Amino acid sequence: MIYLSKGSQGSAPEEFKRPTDINVDAKGNIYVVDFCNNRIQKFAPLISQTKNE
């Protein structure tokens, strides 16, 4: 489950106004294109992943 917004539209951090795309990189960072605010917001993972050896 991904929770990125407080549920209200806006221009503050973690708020969106017409998000149009989402992408995740190899490090787990999430990028959200926020069209009407002319920006891309980046969200870092809350937990790190480790390999079991």
C-alpha cells in the first residue's frame, strides 16, 4: 500500500493538484508528476531493504 497524500488538493508538500504519473526508481524512491503545480515530488522509502545472507 502506498499513502502519499492527506486527501486534500493543494500545493503544499505531500499535496497534489492533478497528479498524472508515478514512477519508482531502483532505490525505491517514488516520483509523482503533479501537473497543475508544475512539479515532480520525490518520496524516499520509509524503510530500507537488506539482503538475508
